[in-house]
Amino acid sequence: MSSRKFPAQPFKDKKFCIDFFKLMVRNRVLEERLIKMAKSSDGFFWIGGPGEESTNISLGLLVNKGHGLKHDFLHLHYRSNGVLLAMGQPMLDFIRQMRCVSTDPFSGGRNFVSHVCRRDWNIVPVTSTIETQFLMAPGTARAQMKLRKQDKDSGITVVIGGDAGTAEGDFASCLIWSSRPGEELPLLMIVTNNQYGISTPAGTQHGEKHIADRAKAFGIKCERADGVSPEKAWEAISEAMEYVREKGKPYLLELMVSRLYGHSSSSGANYIDGEECPIKSFEKKLLKNEWLSKAQIEKVWNDALEEAATAVATARSESWPDPSTVLDHSFANNQKAGLPGRDF
Amino acid sequence: MANMAQAIRLALHYGETHLGVTDIFGEDVGAPLGGVFTCTQGLKSTWNTPLDERGIIGTAIGLALAGGKPVAEIQFCDYIFNTIDLLKLAGNSCWSSNGQYPLSMVVMTPSGAGIHGSLYHSHSFDAWATRLAGWKVVMPSNPADAYGLMLAAIEDPNPVLFMAPKALIRVKGETLIAGEPASEKELKEMIDAPIGDARKGWKPKWPKLEFTPVELGKGSIARDGSDAVVVTYGRHVHIATKVADELASEGRGSVRVVDLRSLYPYDWNLISESLRNCGGRILFLNEDTEITNFGEHLLRRTIEEHYYELRARPRLIAGRHVPGVGLAPPLEDASIPQAAQIKEELTALLAERT
């Protein structure tokens, strides 16, 4: 189960909805600030997940956070910043990674922004290689499956990727490896479907009606749901997680999401008209229920903007990694085995 | 004496009972076969996988991310090529996470020619492997070293690629592994799975083994000599040793043969010392293809660091740069360094005067 407690009907609960909304806003402000940094030479390449806030915040809140097999393992992709924000990661840390300063807690200034990693929360390194996380997830899930077979508590493994990546054979591998008879894995596969692979519409490349349908051939439970609406994303993810936790079996969840700023820096990272914004519709709900006034909503945005601005100022004051550290962590415990002639 | 397959099996048994090995897996690795080369017969942690090399390496990474200690097998290194991005990811996990996620995992795979394996059972992977930063890479030339190197690989907190020379997997050793019974027959009865129906319900009787790792990065001297040195590994240790013995008996010179055992990290101190003590004459030898061959790196370093100590032109003998190893014996022999070619080159090396 999640490491947090929630109301029985969370989206009828004023406090929960306001907290959820604040996280969505912080997520969006963070992504827009990262885009701005990339465009103004405050960093380099940007890639992220504006438009996927409902999915990411829901997942981050529902996860059983912690270290070790009793907690959930997360194999995220480069649109998952909101997951960590919801888990409690400060906005500053993502900005540090964009600035590639030595204080970047995910990679020490070595990797692109949104390539997160946090061992004490079972968040394994995000990779730029598409879909390889679907090959590694069966490994963490297998370790958890073995624990379950000993009647011990275990978390589940969650892997997430985009729709275009499902064209890789690695996605099919995950379906096969997670459903081996008698050794089914406690593995939740989430595909966020924004209907594009960089510039290529999915409909021009994929003949299958729904990605989720591919699970049916393996007897894997599957669902396709709206990932833009906070309520529907929450419901779909919580149901899927509950199934995997209870049954110890795999589940494929396809969530239809928006891609508000295109693929990445490579496509310009400009706002795309015509994509549905998860936050705007949620704002309307808060106003309609009189849970927040317009002024209060504006304050939520302003607070997030101030948090981002402060974070940028902090990160700007921090230094890039020292070049003398380039070999650090080539091997565990900084074992010496680096440049020939220098270390051995 | 144990053969290399038995030695690997003994090391894996020690690993799963003393060193925390959690999973030993790959295609046909589990019962009933126990590996196409029988390296995994009778082990308690083995399981069979789908025929999916990417899935095997990915799962090994996942198990290591979860804190396990997996040993994954790729049935032949000829089939490891489609996993190379995953090998890169395993190699950079510790570095890219700034030390958060080192991966303690072993991938073992048979490498090289010598079994008439045609195009896709004769590949070498050593030159490719040494380009995988973040990995340690080993290749034993005898069962005792296979045992010791596997123990060290399992114990190491980093990814280690263990390549077994295909042609040597059935070859018996010359020294007993610590704990191995002196009688080959007794060992066979203890740990080799019987054939046919008798295999059902069979369980091995493991000897009481000792922990005798071979330190990663330490080579050995397979044959000592003083006039020239051959630096090699795997199957060519034996071929070079045979040639060295012939040259000595013919009075043409005394040739040292260095068995690197570890390709990364490699024993540069032993190479340097050997060059200085063997008349400034050195030959690097391996069977991977010659363009961007690992031996070229060693050759370059030799020239940069020992140029003024060389008494003759340093040499490299490697496999021919052909797209595959042909099945017909004359084609394989023309692709892979053979004793005659090595003898000819060594004879010239010994005779050269600067």
C-alpha cells in the first residue's frame, strides 16, 4: 500500500484537492522554468512532462516510498519529474540537474535534466535509451516476487514509458518476462500515450487499436484510461496498483496524456495549442466548488514561481563539478581502475 | 582434474552458498540441461529464461538494482551483440548516478573459435568488451583460474564480464582446485548430471570448497623465458606456450608467455616487467579481429612508455578482419592465429637486432 493515507473519496475532499492542485502547479512551473533555463543558456537540453501532471502526481502520492524490496521500485522515464515532486523532492534539485552543478543529487552534474535517480526511494537511474527500463523492471520485480513466495511483505515494481517506445522489442520482452507461468511478477507497466514519437504521429506507425490490448495475448490485466483528468488518472493508477499489490501479477495501464510543449528542446519546446491542459480544468473544479478563490489560485501559482526563482538563484551560485572528479564512481567505492597508467 | 565447465560450476556453487549469488540464469541454464556447456548443472539458484538476450541482461541489471547478486549467461558471445546498449547502461549505472547504484553482477559467456562453430559460434568479444567502460573483463585459460576468476567476479561490487574460451571449456586442468577431489571419476560422479532418466531427481554432492579468488587485474606467467615475451589470454595461452616450448627445444630462444587473465583492469606492471626482462622483445596475441583490437591498445602503450627499451619492433598477431569465421577448417585456420604463424613471428622477433 501507499506510504501515505488518503480520504476514502479523495477528489471529494477539499484539502486533498487543494494539495493535489498545488503539486500540479509546482510541477508545471518547474517544467516551464526548466524550458526557460534551457532557452536562456542557464542549462542545456530540456525534456520533461508538462501535460502529464495528473498522472505523475497521482503516481508519486500512491507509491510505497522507501528503500529495499518491501517498498516500490520505480523505473521512470524522462517525463516523470512530477512523481518525485509528489514524493517530496525539492524543486531546487531538478534545477540543479538542469544547471549540471555538482550539487545535482541525481547525477552530480553528469546527466540531462529529468534523468532522476534516488536510491533511498528505490528510484533507479532514468536512461535516455528508450524502453530499456522495461527490460530492467522484471529484475526488480523478480526480487520482489521471490520475497512474496516466502510469504513476506514486498512492494511492487512500477515501470513507465511513452507510447512510441512500445515499438521497441523491449516492451514485448516485458510482457513476456512478467507473465512467465508460475512466476508472474508484481509489475505495473504504465504507458503514457501522448500519441507522438517526437514528430511522428502514432497513427502513422501503429496498427494496433490500443496499446493496452497487447497485454491480452499474455493474459495480463490491462486498462486504458484518461491520464489528463486528475480524478481519472488517480482512479486508474490506484486500481492498477491495488491489483498488482494484492495479486502479485502484472498489469498494463495505458494513460492518454497531453504533450503541452512538444517532445523536448529538439522540437522547440513551445506551447502547443489544442492539447488539453490538466491544470486548467482542475482549476475550474476548485473554483466551482468554492474551495479556492481566483486570488487564492493566483497565489498558488505565484508561490510556485517564487520557489522556482529562488531555486534558480541558488543553483546559479553553485559550481560545476570539478574536472578532477571525472573518474569518480567509474567503479563502486571509487575503486581505482580508470585511465591506464594513472590508476593501475 | 576438473575441466573448465566443472570449475565454473564449482565456483558458482561456492557463490550461491557463500557469496550471496541470488540468481543464475539464461537460456537452458536451469534443469534439465544445466547449460549447453554444462557449467550450471545441479546449482540451486538456476532458472531458464525466454530466448531473449536483451531480457536476460536487462533482468540481471534489475536484480542488481534491487540489491541482488545475479550471474547471467549469454549462451554464446556471438549473441551478446544485440545487448550492447544494455551493457553500456550497466557500465555507467554507478557513474551516472554519482555512486548511488553500483551494479554487482556477472555476465558469463563463451567466446572465440576452435569448435568449428561457423559464423555464429566462433565470434570473439574481447575487443568489444574492453571498450565497455565501467565493466571488468576476464578470460581464464585453465580451470583453476576459471574457478578463481569467477569467485572474484562474484565478489566484486561492479559488473564483471566472464568470458570462457569455448575451445577450452571441456579441457581438464593441471592443478587441483582447493577442495576438489583428487579423482576425476569421483568429481564426475559428484557433480556431473547423469544422462537420460537417471537425471530426474538427481542431486549433486558438492565437495567442500575453499575461497581462492584470482585477483582481478593480475596476470600470470604461463611459461617463463628471457629472450622475448608473448602477452596473450584464453586459448592462445596454450598455443603460445606450445610454440615457446618448440622454440626452446630447437635452441632458437627462451620465450616467456604472459597470461593476462584480466583484460580490464589489466596487469600493466607484469607487461612492463616482462618487456624489460625479456630482451625488449614483445608480441601481443589474441584471436579477435585486428582492426581496433585490444592488443592494439597494449601495443600503443608499449610504444609510448617503453619505446627506448625496445630491442625489436613490437608486434601484434590477431584474427583476420573478416566478417565471420568460416566453417571449413582451412577457412577457420586462415582467420584465427595459428601456431605456425605465431612461431614464424616469434622466430623473426628473436632474430631481429636493432
